[in-house]
Amino acid sequence: MRYVSTRGGGDPRQFCDILLEGLAPDGGLYLPATYPRLDAATLAEWRQVLADDGYAALAHRVLLLFVDDIGSDDLLAICQRAYTAEKFGTDEIVPVTPLGDNGMWLAHLSEGPTAAFKDLAMQLLGELFEYELTRRGRTLTILGATSGDTGSAAEHAMLGKESVRVFMLSPRGRMTPFQQAQMYGIDNPAIVNITVAGPFDDCQDLVKGVFADLQFRADHSLGAVNSINWGRLVAQVVYYVASWLRATKADDEQVSFCVPSGNFGNICAGHVAREMGIPIRRLILATNENNVLDEFLRTGVYRVRPSSETYETSSPSMDISKASNFERFIFDLLGRDAERVRELFAGELVRTGQFDLSDTSEFAVLASTYGFVSGTSTHADRVETIRTVHARTGVTIDPHTADGVKVAEGFVGNEPVIVCETALPVKFSATIVEALGHEPERPERFVGLESLPQHVVDLHGGVDALKSLIVERV
Ligand SMILES: *Cc1c(COP(=O)(O)O)cnc(C)c1O
């Protein structure tokens, strides 16, 4: 399998090269040159693999189709280290359960170390990084910014990996106490938490400022783990396959998925699974008040929002103004015409802040060809949905998952609708208290988390101060 850039530049690359690279040199995102197509016999075989050998074995089968520069035995060992019952709480790794009796299901993607679906991708990425860096005799210094879930998932995945250091910036005092404790409670010299006075955007600007110094970047082998990394996406394809298998009995039985979305990373993996031939009827995209993607799917206009129009909501991990993975889907939608993609994302979007595909033949068939539909949910919807789901089923869902359930309700059909649970309620207790009048249940592993001693450095100064800190601590 070779990988190409959505903007058409450069030669096709192999998996391990793009794993450590992030963005393509031409500014595009990497995708497989073609999607593997699954035949009926393979689907039947995978059903047996999941039943007999479990999630890690299924992950191995899926990854083999995308990775040809790691030997099969090594790849299996990587998957087995990433997906253990110890880390994910159950042998199933991703349990899938009915949510009431109206055809809705919940895919429990948030049972990992930091209680968000990002663990499923990060745990695999951590193992892949360690494997490939050791093979190349290299080390990597991950520099990133987080508004909550990404940073803690990355830190817990890289913890104990000999070849990796992490420097993670977060906005001082703006994450939930639980999220802060998850990151700052880590006591390890290879993980450096840095707080910045100001919003998340300031953190991101500082990171970009350091990355812009190409010499510094090379000297300190800086890398990133953001959601555009193909390694994360391919890890997510696995749980679409596993969830479909768990909610169906026959290999031609269709399901739909509803996905609380921000950067289009999670649902993009659903799109890849569907292109591979997993019988997915619809991909239902749910947004909160920051509904850039819902707007595009309804109107064909993709309009990036300025920060003045980006709202702080009670599903904060979906508070985005532009969706960093969206270019991948547009590449497929436009028949993989890299020149048009480049003109849209490096041209029109940069010049005008938007592009409009409403008059194109591709947009006209978007829903019928790719299965995408969408909806927006609000704070009032989240609170009401958390309350009604709890009353109806006894299950407490987090505010992001509630956005998904709310939007999914508009599309319940004959096929099972699987809602992706993207976080556990314990991470966002204030909204749970507002909806239910009591704190969410706290899983055993998080008891006492907030009383651990916290390890964090306050950054005073700009890009140069950050660089000095990196030099000092690497
Ligand atoms: C990251 C995140 C999302 C958004 O996922 P994308 O892949 O960016 O679309 C939704 N919910 C939670 C809880 C998250 O952490």
C-alpha cells in the first residue's frame, strides 16, 4: 500500500514514513492510493476472528491491508500491546450495547486510560512510534497543544515509551478539574505539561511558532500527534468494523453510525470503512453549535468561522472553527482530483475563508453516494437528551455523546443506528449535574485522581521561552 497527498505533490510513500511525518510536504493530507475492497469471504472471516481471537487480532487483520513495511508478526504484537483488557477495562475493548429499544446502539469507545475515544487511536500510535523509532535508532519529541482530550490521551499513550518525549501546552485554568488532573498528575520526566495564560488558540500559535523554525525542528526531532496523522485514522477504522460486527448477525446486514464530530477525524474513519465495503448505510454527522460541517452537508458551502464566531459550549471537544481532516473527504468527493483540492484548500479557502460546491454534480450525489447526513444539537438538547436517555435506559451519557444521540433520533430507520460514545460522563461532570442533579459515576481507576500532586510548568514569554524550555528538558 502506498500513500498519496490530497494535493498531488511528491512521490507515493510507505506507511512508516508518513507515520512520523504528519502533513505532506505540499500541505496536503495523506490517504491510501486506493482503498482495499473487502469481499464477502473476508467479512465472514473477520467475524470469526473477532469472535475467536478478539479485538487486537481484528486490528491486525485490518492493519495488514494498509501496512506493508512492518512484518505481520511484529504488527500483531503491536496490536496486542495496544489493546489489552488491562487498559480498556474489558476483553471486548469496544463493547457495543443496545441503548433502549428503538434501534439505537452505543459503541463504547471511551473505556481506555483517559475515558475518551482518542485512546483507541493513541494507544496504537504509541506502540507504532516506539517500534519504528527503535528500528531507526531515533528519538522523537512530541510538541502539541490541547484543549482537553487529545493531550491526556497522547501523554498516557506515550508514557514509558523510551524513544518519545512529550511537551504539551494547555490553556491555564480552562480545562475541567478532571482533565487537568489527568495530565498534570503524571509524574514522569519524559512528559512535560506547560500551561499558557490565554485560550487554546494561543497555545496552538506557540506550537506553530516553534514548528516554523525548521532548523530547531530538525535539531530536536520535533513531531506531532494531531488528528491528521494517518496512523490515528487507520486505528479508528478498526472500531467501525468491530462495532458493525457486534451489532449484526449476517455479513450483509446494514447499520448506520452517528458520530459526534469536530475535526472530522472520527467520522472520516467511518467513511474509509464504508469505502472498503463494510455495509454502512448512513454516516450521520452530529455537531454542536459550532456547526461548520453540518452547514456544508446541508448547503454545499464550507465556511470556516473566525474565533469570534466559535462558541465555547458544554461539548467543548467539538468546538472547532475548521475541520482539519475534512480535506480527505473532499479529495474523495471530487473524484481524487488533487488539482481541484489544492485550488480549494490552498487557494479559495485561504483567500475568502470559504468555498462553495453547491452547484457541482459531486455535491448533488453526496448523500446517495457516500451516505452522509447531518444535524446540529444545542446545549438545551444535550441536557434534555442526557436526562431522557437516563430516564429511559438508566445509562448516563456524556455531553458529546448526547449531541450524537440527539441528532441520531432524527434518522432512526430499519437498520441499527450505532452512536459513537466519544467520552465518559465523568470527564464533564458539571453538565451531568445540570441534567441529572447528581454527579456521574466514577470508574474505580479514577478515584482520587484530583488529589494527586500535579506537575506543570507555567510558561512566561513567547516562542523563545518555549524553545528554551524544550532545550532544557529534553
Ligand atoms: C475529539 C473529540 C471529538 C471530536 O472528534 P473528531 O475526530 O475531531 O471529529 C468529539 N468528542 C470528544 C469527547 C472528543 O474528545
